[in-house]
Amino acid sequence: MTSKPGSSSNGHSEDTRHAKVEVAIDYAALSMKDHCPLGMYVIPSIESLLVWAGVLFVHQGYYADAILKFRLTFPPSYPDQPPIVQFTTDVFHPLIAQNDGTMNLRPRFNPWRAKHHRVFHVLHFIKTTFKKHELDLISEHECLNKEAYRYHDSTSSFAALATQSAMLSQSASALFDRDHPSMSGRYHDIVFHEVQDEDLENLREKLGLQSWN
């Protein structure tokens, strides 16, 4: 049996359209209570609805005060296949590859179940992997960064490197410089801008916010 000319590309286009519908539904669902984790922000990329830019503000633990940018790329087969998570901020973490920032999702989604798993589950997993209790559960065979597995051998050494990652993620070059190289080798769609103290005070006043001490 032979396929009609162009049937393969038409099937791919149909898959992509279906994936975009599913992704759009998932994005709208993030407005529901507890769907988007606290301290995390995501937006669709200007490139494609199937690419999201995200940033995670870590408040506690080894990575406290880290500001971590990441990217989610949804395959045309989504939700049958999971999105790819890639950190564009250089971060020392057992589940994150040092060469390209890819995160291993298998500790939580093995296997991925299309009828049960959605993107908000992925976002919550991303956040929990920076907490101590989740780090304790990681097995060596799951690590994409074997060096970071030293956590299980020397907590103090791991803590120092995690703290260093957090400090570097707050640097002016990492936050404000669009030419700063990222783990993915591409620009990130969430861009921070430096704000002068006077402008910040005016903005707080306009929004009715109290000044920070």
C-alpha cells in the first residue's frame, strides 16, 4: 500500500495542530488554583506556541535565591509524548545536563501517561527537584550530571556548588545581558531590565505597594 504524495507532511501538520490545541488548553489551565507553582512564571515564546519560556525563583534550600530560566519544547505528538525541559541558566544539579541544560523527567514520569500527565505536573516537578527531599530520592542512574551526584557523598561540597549556581544566576550578566551565552545557545523570551531606585519607588507608589526596608 502506497501513501499519497504529501500525506506524511499532512499528517505531521495535523499532529502539530492537535498539539497546539492541547498546549493552548494547558496554558489556559495554569490560571486555575495550584496549577502554576508559586515562584514560577511561564509564557509562550514569540517563536511558537509549542515553545514556552519560564523562570523559577527559588526561595529555600541549597539553591535559595536562585533565578533560573528554562525552556519547554512540546513535540508535535504532545500530549502522547512529554515536553523537553531545558535550562538556559547554567545550574549545577544532578538531573540537569551540563552541556545543554536538558533536565531528566523520568524520575517522575516513567512512563509518561498522556491521559494522566499534563504540563502543570511537569512544572511542579521542576520546582520540587530543587528541594532537599526530592534530591534525596534521586538515583545515580537518573543523573545527567554525575558530578552533582556527590550530594550523596558530601553534602557540604554539593551545597557550596549549589549556592555558587544560585549566586551566578543573580549576576547582572545572567539577568540583563541579552548577549550572555545560555545553556541552549539561544535567547530567552523572559528578559529582565535594571530599574533605578527612583523609578522603582515611583512604580511601588503607583501600584499602592509599601516600600521595602
